[in-house]
Amino acid sequence: MNLSERLTDDMKQAMKNQDKFKLSVIRMMRASVKNLEIDLKRPLDDNEVLEILSREVKQRKDSLQEFKKAGRDDLVADLVVEIEIISQYLPEQLTEEEIQEIVTQTIHELGASSKADMGKVMSALLPKTKGRADGKLVNQFVQQLLK
């Protein structure tokens, strides 16, 4: 079962369980997927759906920071639950140690030694960490190791 089918099945289950919050979150995700399918005029594969879901989580995490600064605890609680629901569809996230290990290994493979090599390192890293790690965190580790 691909991710789109899983979203549809989970949406049906949320309807049966009368879980309105989960239903609305899944509908938002399905709408994002459907919009891209309409734009591209073809069904999306799992990698493309993962990109959408990762983007949705990232947007919510960014909003979470802003809502915390503004003291909007009511919105913070909802966003935390939304992030948890969407994260169920993402692959297991890498730990910071695993990310650092992958970054170190890639830097050694490419023979990178300075900040000038950052673009080359990041382009090699992104496919390895796609959907499993936050790009900002990967970027921070690369900057720390390339001086």
C-alpha cells in the first residue's frame, strides 16, 4: 500500500471513529497531495508524497516557534498534535548522532575541507537524509565540520 492509499484508508477510519481533529489533518494532507497531482496531471509516487508531508511538518514546526513566541498556547497544543499525526506517515527520523555520522562520512568521501565545498557536500547529503532529517540540522552539522 502506497502513502496515498494509506492516507485515504486512515481518513476513512478517522471518519468511522468520529475523530474530527485527525480527520481534518489528514484531509489537509490529502488536499496538498491532490493539488500537486492536478498540477502535474499524474499520480504522485511515495517520494513525492513524502516531500509534501515533510514540507507540511516543517511549516508547522516553523509556525510552532512563532506561536510560542507570541504566547499562543492554544494554537501550540493543536500544532503539536498535527505534527504527531503527520509524522506517523514519515520514515523514522535520524538521531543527531546518526546525522553527524552521515555528514562526517560524506565529507571524507568527497574530500571536502572548507566552506567553499559546502554546496557539493549538501547536494551529496540531501538524498541520503531526505525525509529522515531536518535540512537545517544537516546544514548546521556541515557548517560545524567545514571550517
